[in-house]
Amino acid sequence: EFLGVSFELNRWWRKRLFKPYLAAAFRITVRDTSSLAFLASLGIHAELVDDFAFHAPFAVFSTPICHSDPSASLEMTKTVRDNKKISLALCRWGLGREQIKALRTFIQQYRNKGFEMGGLAFQTIEDNDRKVFARIDPILPVISDPDQVLHELANSRLLIGMRYHSLVLALRMNIPFIALAYQEKVSALMRDQGMENRMIPIQKLDDKTLVSRA
């Protein structure tokens, strides 16, 4: 079974290698319409479901929320909206010289305005987000404990998010965000949510664009 995943097999040889596994699967569920259409093009049946994080019983949430049914969205946990805390959930993929410059400029400008800037490290083992933050701004405080990450995000005024699940959580908490789309799964999430206006493709990220969207 392949459950709650996204597919971006954008090379012919990847499709050829992976298709037999998909064809042999008992069940496949995907979390975006882009992946559903891709599998259909291969003749593979799949079901569209919410990402599991939309339903996970985190203590910070009062009730689950279903992003595919806006009418089912329930009240988020009350947070302070007049705070000056901005969180960033970044990863290394697609961050070149221009992108790093844009993030440094953004962090410094908002720090000068009195905002509290902080990093949320969603991965810290092989693909270590802490190394990304250290490269961008060595003095930026970074947390990785899951409970602390949830608490910081729930109390943020804005999220600058690359990590897929940081954006899912922001949607669930109703936290304002800017999505930096470094992979198709992020773009697909924003399209399915009807929130492409909150997305910046990572290739187009520069200091002016990021600051103007915040």
C-alpha cells in the first residue's frame, strides 16, 4: 500500500522503474490532484485523501479539520494575533545564492522592525534543517522538538514555509503564511487549496518579492 503520498516521477526512467510497484499495490491514496492525474496517466487507480496531518490529534488543536471540505473547518485554538513573532520552516532544496540573499534580507528587515524571528527544524537527521538556518543566519534561534515546534507555530503571526507539513499545519491553525514552492507537492497543495496567491516558486524568490508578500 502507498498511503497519503505525493508523486513527482519526472524522469522517464523513474516512471519505468516505479510503475511495476504501483501496479502491484493493493491500495494507493494520494494527497493532491496533481498526483492523482499523474497516476491516471500511467493507468494506475488511486484515491484522493487529506494529508494525515490534517487529522492528527495534536494537543494544540481543539478539533480536527478537513481541508477538502471548507464547511467542516472548526475553530482553531485561540492565539494572539498582535504578536510580532515570525517563524520560518526551511529546507536546503532549491536554495541558491539569490534565495539565501532574499531570506537574509527578509530576516534582517523584520528583525529591525522589532519582530522575533525563529526557525522551525522539521528534519534534523540526514537532511538537517538546522544546517540550512545556520548558513542563512547563525544567530537565528532554531527549535526542533515537535511539541515546541507546534507551540511556536501556533503563536506565530506569519510562517515562511518550505516544509510541506509546516504549511499543512499553518492551514490547520489558520496561521498566515507564504509558501516557498521547492517541489511539485507544495505547488499542488496550494493549487488544491486555491491559495496560489500565497505561493512563491523557489526559482523566483528574491528579496523584493518576499518582502512585498509579507
